[in-house]
Amino acid sequence: MTLAIETSCDDTSVAILEKHDSEALTPDATEAATLHFHEKITSDNRATRGIDPVVALVSHQANLAGLIAKALRSLPLRKRSDSSPVIQDVGEDRDGRSRKKPDFVTVTRGPGMRSNLAVGLDTAKGLALAWQVPLLAVNHMQAHALTPRLIDALESDIKDSGKPAFPFLTLLVSGGHTMLVHSRSLCEHSILAETTDMAIGDLIDKCARHLLPDNILGGSKDVMYGRLLEEFVFPRSAEEHLDYNYTAPASRLEEMEMRDVGYGWSIRPPMWQYGRNNQTSYSFSGLESSVLKVLKQRPDIGVDERRALGREVMRLAFEHLATRVVAALTLHPELKDVDTLVVSGGVASNQFLKHVLNVYLQERGIMDMHIIFPPPRFCTDNAAMIAWTGMEMYAAGWESTLDCLPLKKWPVDGKDGVQGILGVGGWQRRRQEH
Ligand code: AMP
Ligand code: ZN
């Protein structure tokens, strides 16, 4: 069992995850892990209409300890027959039973904002010292990639669709990242395509700020503008069936065509002219420029036209994601064994993205790819995925040294002079007594 902390960006999240010994499971038990606690507090960034690192930092500092205190009250009670270590005085029940102590503490070490990471890492070191248990300071991107394995281990009722055994592909589409990752084993990941400018979530948030009417923007409870933009461009009631009326381009040539959607403007697809080399890159900034250009040309733009513009940007951005999946499968013969694509990150909750990816890949003859969209609470930043990563690294025999520092950059595939997950130092073989 581990207590896990995530503070890399603007979400302060804590989880308690217990993995069950497979031999101890009863034959009819389907779950291999239990999430005893999982909560997050997102900093309020409405004033700046986007994440302000200092506001996020202060929110971690104000909220983390309280969230951990709450989490401790969800630790399972120790059975009388059990002799495992306990934490005293944390919400004992009426019979005076104590709660089981986590076997280790997991925390996000990077990549992310250094001071924000430090709030979590220093707190985790303190807990590990006080409880005299190992510390696992793990990679946030590895955690996103392993999320579907966590989901498989949890109760069957939240299962999406099957366990991705290695190897598999992950398309990580969040506010800070856009990358296509090939995961071969716990610590072996290669980045097949990555953004060269902004993340897709950032593009969508910016376009939302340009396109959404003020009453919608101003009335928002948070800065998840992507969700608002989706609701704006595809207005519907929950039960109403959505017909996207989307046809995927049949060829590369067709993909590069600029479509007039009925208002006299058309938007150029990203990386309009690209050679073989940049099939490993994403670029989204051109789409934002195009939106600004149309808005400048059309000062009196109405709501329907704003919707059409938002929808066209989404279509092009999502097709752009799909082009690199197809390119990767064509360029890398070693991917022939891969039959699972996991789509993770906040943007993965977009229903139109699901539709575009499915239709596009089918159109390009990729029929047998199993596309998994983990539930949004596990694919935006969260401590449950961090807990799971700790679980897998612990089982593989690793723990972190107490002198490890937060890492702003920590590529999963060892680019830029950094040697991947295990190559950054701060890891040691776990001592047997734990
Ligand atoms: P993350 O960085 O993984 O926490 O995800 C946050 C990002 O996901 C932000 O850029 C959000 O605007 C974006 N996002 C969340 N929901 C949606 C949605 N339904 N459509 C598009 N983007 C979304
Ligand atoms: Zn993330």
C-alpha cells in the first residue's frame, strides 16, 4: 500500500492505493488493487485565465497537508489478527483498532514546475522518514503512460476496455504536453512525436478564450476552457445523439486541402508543408494564428460562425494528432506488434477527438488498433496514477534516495543528455527488509 502525492502543476492530489497479493485473492475477486482515497484540489486560476505558477505553488502549500490528513483517515483499519505496522491515533474506530501504515510513499519528482514539485517531494520525504518506509519519487509522464494498467487493476466497474500489456502506444494530450509514446516495458519508453511549439490543450484553451462569448468565459468555475469550448461548438443535451457529420480525408492530399465551411474563410492544416523528418513533430501555434486572423477579418462575427471556427480548429488539431500515429506505424516496423493506443491527458475527454481518431484510423486502413480512453479523472493530473507508478517501480525493486531533487525536465526516453527514467540518479535497489 502506498500514499501518493502529485504537485507538478496546478493540481494538488493525494491517493492511497493498495495492491492485493494475487495469491491472497479469493477466486471470484476481480480487483487486484483498491483505491482507498483519491482527491484533488485545483488552484483557482480564473483571475489570470490560465495557470499562474505562483498561484499554483501557494495552493499546494496551503492544501497539501490538509489533503494528506484527510487521506490518512481513509487508511484501512488493521484486522486484529494482522501484525502489520500501524499509524496510531488516526481516526481509530470505537474498538480502538488502528490504521495500517503505508508500505512506502510515492511522489511526482518531475517533469514539472520545480518549486511546485518540491512541495510534494519534501512532504513525501518527511512522511517516509517519519514512518521509516521507502520513498518512490517517480516520473509524471511514465505515470500517464501506465494509467491504463492502473485502471485494469481497479474494480471492474470502472474498467474501460482491457489491459494494455506492453508494448503499447500512448497519445498524451494535455495542457502541457502533446506526445506520442511507445512503451515497451516499465522503464522503456520512446517518444515518437512531440510538439515543437505549444501543447494541444494550450491551443484549445487559447482558442476558447478567443472564441467563447464573454458571458460563458466569465461564468466559468475553473480554467478548463477546453471543456467549455467543446460544449460551445457542439451544443446538445446529454441524451441527444451527436452526429458529427465528419468524414476523414481519404489521402494525404485531401488532408492538406483547405475547407470552406460556409463563411468564406478556410484554415490551413498544421505543418502544411512537411518532409519526412517532421512527421515526428506536432505544431499547433499556426492554428491559433489562423483563428486570430479570421477574427480580425470578421469583427462582427456571430455565434454560429464562432462555433464553426472552433469546430474547424478542433478538426484540424485532432486530425494532426492522427497523422503522426499513422506516420509512426508506417515509419517504425518494430511497431507491428502494437495493437493498443491509449489516449490520455485532459484533452482525451473530448468526445469529438474520440470520433475523429476512430474514423481517421479506420479510413487509413488501421482497423485492428484498440483505442482506449481512460476515465477523465485518471487521465488528467492525479495522484492515483502516481501511486500506481510507485507500485510498479517498487515491485521492480527500486526506491529513491532521500537526496533526490525535483526535476524540471525528465524525458522518459533519455533525450537531451538525460538517460530516461532510471538514468537520472536518485534511484537505488530497494533494501530487502522492506
Ligand atoms: P491536463 O493538463 O491533463 O490536466 O488537462 C488539462 C487540459 O485539458 C486543458 O488544456 C483543458 O482545457 C483540456 N481539456 C479538458 N477537457 C477538454 C475537452 N472536453 N476538450 C478539449 N480540451 C479539454
Ligand atoms: Zn500531466
